[in-house]
Amino acid sequence: MSTVVEPVAVQRARLESVDVVRGVIMIIMALDHTRDFFGHPGSPTNLATASVALFFTRWITNICAPVFFLLAGVGASLSLSKRSKSELSRFLFTRGLWLILLELVLFRCFVLQFNFDYHTTIISVLWALGWAMIVLAALVYLSTSAITAFGLLLIVGHNLLDKIQSSNPLWSILHSPNVIFSRPGYTVFLAYPLIPWIGVTAAGYGLGQIYAWPSARRRTVLLRLGLCLTAGFIILRAINIYGDPSRWSTQPTTIYTVLSFLNTTKYPPSLLFLLMTLGPALLLLWALDEHTPTLLRPTLIIGKVPLFFYLLHFFFIHVLALIVSYIRFSQIQGMFHSPDLANFPVTFLPGWGFKLPLVYLTWACVVIAVYPFCSWYAALKQRSNNPWLSYL
């Protein structure tokens, strides 16, 4: 039986598509974090107060976390071309521990808050990604179909747990965001429950197998999956019975009814939230599978060093906020102080906040400023055989 061998150029483009999509979502993610620091205070998903532009500024960034976890699973699958299953398991376990340590010790305090007082701590994406990798480290010894089925079961079924009400910290870690530690002057809030994120990572591992297939077959699967997930979101959301703890409702205007329809739950990510975001992500993977447009070439660099970009862009945003605070108010104390959940990661002075056009301009400046450092680090990783570089 003959084996179909794809041309090297096609194989390279195929791998580029994963990095390009990862780079795109990292850049989009930076918009949300820039808005967190520089936008006017207030919830962008509260339809009673949010403008349409503010809602969509937040909504478009919803794609970032699901795709990041999905591609983490894809990347683990692709690395089997270089590692044995035991080597992959060991790498996932140690990198998962590193990400958890990074979240709890360095990122939360130094990069995000510029302090080490631990008065207020919100545990989020790096924590969840670390645990997802640790779980995947155990799962890799199973068949790919079993891992994929496990991931899909968690994604589709975890909303059955929504009605369970518990203040137990373990339940918050697994499914329901909540305060898991509270003492006078100290609060720890768990924002990223593990069950759905582990499911997305496991499903991504299963998806990674299609990158060993011929191009035509792979692109057909990506297109059909993307369309099915997107259609599934529309149908299930219209039925309005299962898949999200928040139901949509008719609003005073048509556009706000549409916003209500799109306003799905991220914490934890509901089935409908994941369908809404992963469907278009698969379509993007399909569109970029064989060719990277010139305009998107810079995203390839960022996609190769996503954790480096993640840490550095937060640092740049916070430094820029320090500068703006000093120029506008001649004060910077609040940029080092987060006494409670309402003032996390920093304490803004009255009158703080830019209008959206200026937020977008600031976002562009942050991405442009961080890009040369990402380019340097990507080149360093490419020419070095140091295994420690794979952890950042």
C-alpha cells in the first residue's frame, strides 16, 4: 500500500497555520488586557450599561482563551513527531508545574500587580493551562480516540453541573468560579475552573492528529467541523434550554437582542461559549492551512513564543499605565496597590480611563513595542538547542 507524502512546502505551511492562528489570538487578547487597564471602569457585558462598541470589543476577545487551550493540545499532539509518549508526558507534566508556579509566584504579583503583598490574588489562565497539561500528561498513554472522547464529554456535559451550589474550594477549582480563600486583608479568587479547560485541551490533542493527513482531507475536516460547531451554537442558543447558565432574552432594540444572544458565559466557559469561539477558530485554521498572507506574517513570530508575549505584553501595559498615571494625576501609588477584588490588578484614581479609540491606539502601540522582543526570542529559540527555552 502506497503512502501519500506531502511536499515539504505544504507541510511547512500547515504547521505555520497553527502558529499564525495562535499569534492572531495573542494579539487580539492584548486588546482585552489593554482595555482592562486603560478603558473606563464598568462591565462590557452588562447590557444595561455597555455600548455596542464596548460589548464587541470584549466579545471578539472571547476567542482567545479557548483557542489557546485547543492549540496547546494540538501542539502536544504534533510534538509526538519529535518525542516518544513517555518523553511527551514528562514534558507536559513539568511544563504544567512550571505554569502553575509562574501563575502563583511571578506573574500574579510581579508582572501583573507590581507587588508581592498577596492581599488580592485572582488565579486564572496559566493555572488552568498548567493543570490541563498535567492531566494530558497522564492521558497521552490512552488511545487518541479515548482522549478525544474524554475531552468532548467534559465540554458537552459540564453544564449539567451548573445547578450544584457549593462553597467548597475544591468545587470552585473544578467548576464554579469563587473565592477559595478569605481572611482579613487577604483574598484568593479562582477564575478559571478546570473541568471545561481540560476538556478543550484534550479535544485539541485529538484534533492534532489530522495534521498527519493529506491536505485536502485535513482542510475538508476543518471546514466541516468549523461550520458544524458554529451552526450548533446558533441552533442550541436559539433553543435556549441547555448549554449556558444565562439565557438570552428579547431586548428593547434588535441590536441588543443580538448582544443578548451572543452574551454567553466564559467563567466557566459554557458549551455555547466554546461552540461560539471554537467554530470560527477552526474556520480560521482551515483558511490559513496552505498559505499565510503577507499581512499576517508577523503573527507567525508571536505564535511561536506565545508565553513570552503573554508575560511581556502585560509588563508593558502596566508600565505604560504607570507613566499615564504620573502624567495625568502626578500619582502612581495605585499602580502598585490592589486591596480587594474590585480594585484588581491595580487601583485606578477617579477619572481614569480612555475612550475606546484611544484604547485601540494604545493596544496597537503595545503590540508594536513588544514585537521586536518576540522576534529576538523566537530567533534565539530557533538557533539554540537549550531545552529550557521550550518552557517559555
